[in-house]
Amino acid sequence: MYETHVGSPRNRVDGRKKVTGTAPYAAEFTAPDLAQGYVVNSAIAKGRITAIDTKDALAVPGVIQVFTHQNRPRTAWRSTAYQDEVAPPGKPFRPLYDERIHYSGQPIALVVAEDFEIARYAASLVRVSYEAEQHQTDLTKVREQAYTPKYRTSMGPPSPRGDAEAAFGRSPVKVEGSYRIAVEHHNPMEPHASTVVWEGDGKITVHDKIQGCQNTQRYIRQVFGLSASDVHVISPYVGGAFGSGLRPQYQLFLAVMAALELKRSVRVVLTRDQMFTFTYRPDGLQEVAMAANEDGALQAIRHDLIGNTSTFEDYTEQTVGWSGMTYHCENYKGTYKVAQLDTYTPGDMRAPGAPTGLFPSESAVDELCHKLGMDPLKFRLKNYNQVDEATGKPFTSKELRAALQLGAERFGWSKRNHKPRSMKEGNELIGWGMAVGMWEAAMQKTAARAVLTIDGKLEVASASADIGTGTYTIMAQIAADALGLPIEKVTALLGDSSLPSAPVEGGSWGAASTGTAVELACHAVREKLFGYARGINDSPLGAAGVNEVQFREGRIALISDPSRFVTIQDAMVAGGVDRIEAEETASPSKITMLKYSSYAHSAAFVEVRVDEELGVVRVTRVVQAIAAGRILNPKTARSQILGGTVFGIGMALHEESMADHNLGRFMNHNIAEYHIPVNADVPNIDVIFVDEHDDLTSPIGVKGLGEIGICASPAAIANAVFHATGKRIRELPITIDKILGTKEAA
């Protein structure tokens, strides 16, 4: 019997290439005349370069050129030319543009040599003199200068409703507090890199670490004044990015500039230290207040945030809105302001804004429950909302209630003693905490092409990216089912600017967008193929409609009588073709967008153990219940939730980019001192996918999974720490000093 592929746990179709090292990444492509570039970064946070001496570097044998602001080739002069597909409002950073220094670590020179070691050594010989100016990198010192920014689309706080101040004042049970999460850097396994291959006659092929190859192509064209036919971008594999690859980073500009000027191939790879010289999850000073009646009914929510941005762009996230959407509450007010710092512009990092905003709001809910003496699960069910209260629109679907109930049952939540410090084993305090999460389920306009050949092989292609999420695999699954083929007969192509148009891969919209486009293209091929099959003389399908047949195992057969069929090969021979090609574009429904709100939901239940004497926190058990529509591949889907949960463990307990404000730079710019969770920090993570039907968010019923796994995790961990210790810690990461230095809550 034919087994469908969608909905079944399938191995990654690209898995063998990745584990055998044959999947090529941006820094692994090569060319016969490939030169190597090494970046020199600024030593001050603000000011200007007064002199830059490159003669010693140029004198090193094997050095080809040293590029600075003084000799860089001419590029576009308008700042708008440097704005990429997802750029925030403002004027994007332009590498080597002039002598001005905007942040510590800014690229100020590129040494190009015959090999990497020569380039690196020569870079150490570049002498730079500065005129330093007073910088500011401490958000607490400029909070009074915060302003309402120009928001990116839908990034501003929702409109206030009711009277949050008055309702808070008259409510009998209330909590309020200040919260903060440390700056985090993305640190994907693959560093950012660009290999630019000189093809001659002004044409280049670019291998870039990017979450959208057409975004890179567009950026290069705008900045360097090239035509689409001059720039071919290829990025088939991305070794993690988590948002750091949404925008073209400075190594791309430098590599392309050098290749065009030298008329030879150039590669620029950033070091791990240099990975700390651009995008990061921003700082934020948050104030949250919540109030309820004595029966636990929420009466008021206030959520205010001051975030940081650079001096040249206004970076914003959807942060304060989550507190106003998660529960039913008639009185809500949120404010969002930013203050400029002498840093690079922050950037989107896995679920940008959601775990940042949900940590304080879900912590406040837990604190409110403690004051009420109410079970946190019961509170969430009591204040459950059926509509998006920020817009008044109903949800396309919402199975959070089922997620809460299934997660609680699997975790054993009913056995929890609500009293803090009531659970202990040896010298370890045991805590159980929970939180809920939300992430917008979106779909973007995306095109895909399908090509069926007479030998029964199918190729599907889109310019989208696979950033480790399994896009290659779900494309192959969808295509195989559409034409009834073994998955081994399907080839998926991605990450090539010459393929059908696609946006950057981000926001968890990849499966909904690319998957729908692939299905449309395959259905268009089906229609053509079925037409040829019906056209055969005395065809057994002659009187049938396309909905009356099934495509299975290389055959088109009547559903009512599978013994009556036409093979794919016979149909194409009858049509006089050896290939059938179709390209289709999938777009979100404007009606759905106007009438509904769509979100994936999660319920996270966490157990921690805290060494009472040492203050060491261990996460020992996690249950994540996820409501995210149709699950295309349970195996890769589970991997996405595991990854998101580990990200949440990192945010809650480990990750912290520490700044020396005297120098204006991050100090722990390596993964020895910037702590990330390792295997020993990650417990068993039990993932439950709740059955949720949703044909409004996307035609194929999916909502996306890349980000929902992190959304509730940090807050659930913090709440578990409170339950274990009785100490409410409002600043992440929760480190030993905070455990030992915080007093127990009353």
C-alpha cells in the first residue's frame, strides 16, 4: 500500500551530505585564483580615524591590496541603496564609507592576500590613529533620552484598551517589577562568510551565508550598480543563522568590493571574535504591572520597554504586545521606546521580541498566582482568551487549552505543591514552573517551480533557504505526495538567486510559504499530466475528472477502480513531451489577513534543581506542548522545538554578552567565555504536538515551528527557579551570583 510522506517522520533528504561533510557552505566554495581577505576592526567606539598606515602590511610578500576608506572603489552614494529587504528605518551602515567610527569593532580595513595566514599577519601591521570622542554604550545612562521610534511594519505596541492605570489602582491583588535580559549574540556554528568568484566581464558568482540569496543579490546590485545578469548568488546550505543572516553583513560588501576592484576571486570569512561585531539580540529595560481580582480574573496589564538601537537605524521588535494578547484582560497599555547607543544595530534573533516580552509578563503572571495562592495552570485557563484582544479579530485556530492540559498531564503538574521551597532531594531544591508562548503564524508571497521528466523524476525549486529547519525535506515530501512518487525520485533545489522568487527565510513562514508554492506548482504539473493521460485513445481515464483519480507509484489511476490507470511515461509519450514544467506563486489570503489573527501557541512545563549551597541551577526535565497547525514531518518538527527549547535554556541560564562601558565594547567575544548550553546542560525534552486544524493561515495548514519553541521556555525556567528557591529573579541569565544574592519573596 502506498504510504503518504506528509505527516510521517522522515529523515532529512540532505542529511547524508551534512554528516559526511559534502554539503558545501559559503566558505568552502573555491576558485583557481582565490584570494583571501582579513578584516581590520576599529579599537574605539566613537570618533574618527586621523591616520591609517598600510605600508608595512603592503610590504608583506603575498599581500595584494589593503582597502580603507581612503582608497575604496566608488559605490552608491545614497544610503537607501544599502537598505536590504528587512532593513529597519534609518541609514544602514556603509563599510569603509568615511573616517567616522560609529561603534567598537567597526570594519575599517580589508587586507587581501594570496592566502589567509598572510592576510591575517599583514592585518596586524596596519597602524591606525584615532581621535576618540565620548561614547555611550550603557542603556541605563540614556533611558531619559529614549524616544518613540519609526516602527518597522507591525512592530509597534498595540493600541491601549480600557484604563489600565485606573483598573490597576482599584484591584485588590497586584504585582509590578523591573525586568532585563542580557544582550545575546547569535553564534551559529558557521561563521559569516562570502566567497566571490570572478567570472570575467564584470560578472560574479557569490556564495554568501545568508537567509535569502535574492536579498544578497538585490543588495549587491544596488550598492555596486550591477545588473541582475551580472550577479549570481548561491547559498544552498546555511550552518545556522537564527536571524543573523537575514541582512547582508559587512564581509559581503568587502568581498564583493575587492573582487570587482581586483578582478579576481576573493573570500572573506569572519573570525569567531568578529562574529561579535555586528547584529545581536538587543538590550531592554522593561516594567510590567498586573492586577487581578481575588478570584484570579485579570483586571489590568501595563508593559513598558526602553530598548537600544544604533545611532544610524531605529531597530524595533514586537515585545510589549505579547502581554496584551496572551490573556483576556479589558485594560491594557504598552509603550515602546528606544535610545541610541554607540553600537551596531541590533538584529532579529530567534523569535525576536517574543521571549524578551514573555519573560517579564509570564513571570508577573506567576508572581500574581503566588500572591493569589492560585495554581498557575488554573489561572491561565481562567483567563483564556478566544480572540486577539489587540485587534478584536478571532484566531484562525487556537488549541492552547489542549496544549496546557496535555502538557500538564504529561509533566505530572497535578502533583505540584504550590508552596516555594517545598520540594527537595538531598542538597537540591526542586522547582516546577510553567509558561505559555505565542508566535505569529505568517505566510509570504513565494514562487516555486516543478519539473517532471519522462523517467518519473521530479525536481522542485525555489530561491528560498534551508537554514537548518528541514525545508529541503518538506519540499520533497509535499512534491512526492502531489504526484504519488517515491521521495527518492524527488530533488529539491534552494538557495539560488536564479530560482523562482522567494523572500528571506525567517519568521517561521518558510514551510507555509515555500510548501504552498511547491504544492501549487506540482498540482499544475498534475493537471497537464492528467490532460495527456485523458488524451490517449480509449484512455481508461477519459471520462474522469482530476478529483476522481489518484497519483500513486508512477500511475494515474481511478479511485473507484485502481486497476484502470495510465502510467506517467505513457501519458507523456501521448502528449509528445519528455518533461512537464510549471511555476506557480503562493500568496497569503488578503481576506484572512483582514479578518483573522494567526498564531502558534505553546505551553512549557519545566523542572529545575538548584544546589542550595552553591546556587547552581540545572534544568532536569522539560515538556513542551505545541499547537502549530498541521505537522508536515514530526521528526524534523520535533528537532525545531528541541532547538528552540535549548535556546530558551541559554537565554535563561547562560547567555550574556558583557560590555565594558569604559571601552564601549563586548568583552567575552568568544564561545569560551560567552556561555551557551552544551549537552550536559540539556535534559530530556518531551515534545507534544497538539492536533490543530487550520486551513486559513496557509492552504497546507501549517503555522511554522522555528520560533515557538523558545517563546515560553525562559519564563518557565525562571518560574521554576522561584518555586524551588522562593527567590524571584527578574534579570536573565539566572547565574549563581543572582541565586545567592537574592532574598526570598515574602
